[in-house]
Amino acid sequence: QVQLVESGGGLVQAGGSLRLSCAASESRFNFYVMGWYRQAPGKQRESVASISSGGGTNYADSVKGRFTISEDNVKNTVYLQMNSLKPEDTAVYYCNARSLSGFSYGWGQGTQVTVSS
């Protein structure tokens, strides 16, 4: 079973930045897409950003222009650079890996991001 380990969360003031990391236990090229999701208290988990094996990226409208997803294929690690953070970005952020058909290989344990106003 694939293991995904997130890190990099924390407490930051509004307008600040954080970089999240997601390290996979196997080659990134075993997955078609890797992505970041988040879940705020009382809300459903939502997609934040994703990157395909070909390098194509997608972002939620709420984070476009502020967040950037990238990857290091040697380290089998996906990053989420989060700039201009807002209180509404506060959530637990999860990493996910999926196949081309949408099969989920699993989720990480999540990392808490808290943005204070």
C-alpha cells in the first residue's frame, strides 16, 4: 500500500506563506495524478490543486494565483507553495494519489494549516 506523508503545516498570519510537502513511498510515476485536498471543520473535503504525470496542473478557483503545486520526481515528493494566505485557507491539508481512471491509492494523515487574521 502506498504511503503518503505530509509535512509543513503550521500557524501563520494572514498574508504569510507556507510550503507543504508530500512524500510518497514509491515512484511518483506509478500514479497518474497527485493532488492536495483540504477539509475545514464542518465542511466537506475539497480539491485544492493537482499535478499529472505529464506536468499539467489544476487549481481550485479560490487558490488560483496564490498557491503553486510542484513535484520533485527524484524525491517522489509533491509540494504546495501557499502564498498570501487567508483565514479561510485554514484546514487540514491532505495529499492524494490517483490512477488515470480515478482510483485512489490512498491518503496521507494530513497536516494542519491555521491562518490567523
